[in-house]
Amino acid sequence: MGSQGEMNIDSLNMEPDAGGVIHKATDALRADISAGRLPPGEKLKVAWVRQTYDISAASAREALSQLCGEGYVDAIEQRGFFVSDMTSEVLLDNTRLRAELESLAFRWSVAHQTPEWRAGIVSSHFLLKEAEAAMLDNPARAIRTWDDRNRAFHMSLIANAESPALIDLVRDRYDMTRRFRIHAYLRITDSDALRQRLQHSAADHEQIAQAALALDADKGAELLWAHINKPSGAS
């Protein structure tokens, strides 16, 4: 027992910037869960986290504990850490909150609009449309790129809210629902159904972008709220 304690202390001493190391590892693990690379219910052994993210055992436990607090990981007594389940309650709760916060942030962005903000919307929307086309060819290969660009488009809409705290809250809710969104698209096996889903999403994005460029805060916020709250969970 004594030698194990000494080894743990030595491991901690190897990480002089422990806070930065834990932050990077937590971000990487969160991203892997959010993107669906780690499936719901999968056990997250401390040894595996330590090796995969190149951190000490103590830092691995700290990262896992932090993600427990965020809802990405569950800690079960006597069993360890597990990727949290994907439940309809979690999806509904986070989606409703995201819709409210993102609509508010959009209004604030319109109020503080600049040419650079409008240009950012045009640019991110163009890249998103390219990703939507790629999704029709190979959804499994293109889905994460599409979701990255979907995220970038939505974040561009609120980039000028002049409230880092509000923007962070929106980003967190988006990321929390990302694996639901990816799953919603990948479970569509019929190409016509996928095309229809993407066309509906693209039409929403077009209308939202046009409202933003027209500086119509009321219309844009209403469209955005309805888009996010669609029952498909794919927004």
C-alpha cells in the first residue's frame, strides 16, 4: 500500500500544470462522449482514461468527476464510472433550455450587430450547406463534420450577444445534445427519408440566416426556437 501511495504522489509530481492537464483531458473526453465515439453505458476505467488521454490516475479521476457534474458520466458506487445513458428526459430538458437561451442570445446579437457578425453568418452557412450535401453521399462518414458546421452556424448567430456566460451556456447545451443529434441521423436508413430530413433542416437554416441578415430579431428568434424544438432531435 505504501509503494502505491508513493507512486500516486510521483504521478502527481509529473504534472506541474495539473489544472491545465485536467482541463485538456476533460475537454477531450467530453468531446468523445458528445460525438458518440464512446457509447452510452460504456465503462470508463481510470486506467483506460489515464492511458488514452496521457494523464495521471489522479487527473483521470478528477476529469471523470467533473464530467459527472456536467451529466456526461455516471458514477456508480462499487462499480466505477460509466458514460451516461441517452434518455428522452435528458434530450427534452436540454433542448428546451437551449431553445430559450439561444433565442435570447440571438436577440442580443442582433441588437449588437456588426458587418463582421453578418459576414460570419454568411460564411458558416455556406460551409454548412456543403456539409449537408456530403451527408447525402455518406452519412456515417460526414455526420460529425456536418454537426461541427451546424454547431458553428448556430454559434455564429449568437456570436455578438456580448455575453460570454450566455454563449457558453448555449454551447454547453448544444454539446450535451450532440450525440442525440448524431444518433437521430444515423438511424435513418432510407435515403429518401434522410434527404427529406436534411431538406427541412436546410430550409430552416436558410430562413434563420435571412432573418439574421435582415436584422429581424423577432422573426429570427421565433424561427430558431421552433427549429431547435422540432421533435426529431436533429437540430
